[in-house]
Amino acid sequence: MSKKYKAMVLSCIDPRFQPIVFNYLKKRNLNGKYSSFTIAGSAIGVTATKFKKWHETFWNNLETSINLHKITKLIVINHRDCGVAKILNRKKKFNEQNESLIHKKSFNQIKKTLKKRHKKLKIEMILISLNKEIKKFN
Ligand SMILES: [Zn+2]
């Protein structure tokens, strides 16, 4: 838990998760050390083809934060029961397994694109449940 780095936090617009995300980051002593980019679906919104128009806005903002705030890390926080995951799931049964696949795909994609665009930036990928359970991916 280094206090030296600055990060950008990518998270979802879901109202239920605002206090969860805030408190999680506070617990990690990241208050005042991160810039926030909040968009429907978090990593799903900035990677899924369905939301293509949103992608460039995210990458532009990330680049701006790198330049302005010297961030060295991107913290991606997706969450369970996400409405955007439900949209992508379409008519399939929305269960934990199907939802996990959607999150994993978005994590893999954002990691891949980040490597291409900002090689030096570190990435953390987190999935939070409504009961505040934290699951880390890499
Ligand atoms: Zn969501």
C-alpha cells in the first residue's frame, strides 16, 4: 500500500456503488490521490463494441490525467449486478457465471489496450460485490 503513487480510478455510475468505491479507496489511503472517471459499466463501457462512442473519451481523459496529474496507475473497479453487463448478456440467463465472463472480457481488453497506449502505466482490476466483497484480477 504505497502512498506515493497517483492513480486514475475507472468505475461505474451505479449509485449503490459510490459509497462502496469511495470507502474502499479511503481505506487504502488513496483519498486525494486519484482522479475519477465514472461511466456506465466501468471497464465494460470503455471496451465493449456496443459502447464504441465512449471509448475514445475515456482514453483521452486518461491521457490528460497522465499529463496533468502524473498518475502511474489505472485502478479499474467493475461491480456485480451491473446493468451494463445485463445489457450485454441479452437474453441469456443473468447468473454469476455469465456475468463473470463479461467482466473478465472487459478486463482483458482494457489491459491489452493500455499496454498498447501507455506501456508504463500499471493496472489493477477489481470486481466488487454488493456485500463489499473485493475480488482482484490480473
Ligand atoms: Zn454498473
